[in-house]
Amino acid sequence: MLHTKEVRLVFQIDEFFKRAKSGTIWGTVYFEDGGGWAFPDRGWTDIVAGFVRAWLNALVRIADGISSTENVAFYDGPMEIELNARGNGIIETVFLCRDEQQFTAEQEMLGILINSVRIGEKLIAACEERQWHDNDTVAVMSSLTTCRGLVARYKEIT
């Protein structure tokens, strides 16, 4: 199924937003299109800081032209997202479960970058409030700086 409407990353601060004894930060993280579709599923819980880190890093590589295709896997389950640069500031997101396509969307890179920056900032603010810091949160903060620069660049060209 192909949609051209915006798919956005969701992070919720809820009862599942916790830090394990190992230090791993878990939480609710998934994608939705605003029309009832969600991936992997509405309310999906995973290693949220690690996933957001990997998502931002992949977006940076695509948006900066370093790569034309990136894959980001969820940690809990056989789900992943393939990102494909389509040119002219368009990105295709292919949502896969066990390597089978579940959903595909094309949208402007600027929109997905803005959404991802907001989610990263929300995650970091929630972690800082709880004084949770690890390698993933440090990497998210670094990627956010780069993503903000990319947002400014994409705003100039659109």
C-alpha cells in the first residue's frame, strides 16, 4: 500500500517509559499516518533511546546525501523501516515485518526531519528530567544538532 500523506514517529511518555536495571531506556515508540494505521503497532514498546538514535542517524545519512538507502530495525521483533531517497527532497519509507512490505509512504524530507527532531527533543527532555543518560541519549543529542541544521537547509530549498 502506497500513501503520500505524512507518516510520523510517535514517542509517548507513559507507564512503559522506564529504565531497566541495565540502564536501557524503554518506552512506547511507533509510526502512524493519522488515519488509523500504525507500525509496528499503536502502543509498541521498545528500546526507545536506541531506536530514536538509529532513526536519527539514518535520516542524517539520507538527508545529507551520504547514503540513498538506510534500514532501521526495531529492537524487539522482526520489524524494520527502509528509507530511500527519491530526489527533489522526497523520501520513501517502506515498513517491513519479516522482510514483507506492510506499508509504503512517500513524503517530503523536511516533514519527516521536523517530526523526528521534535521526537528526539521530547525524548531527551524526558530523560534529562529523570537524570537518565547513556550512550544512546548522548548520540541522540548529537544527531539532533545535525538534524536541526538539515531542517534549516531543507527549508531554504523548499
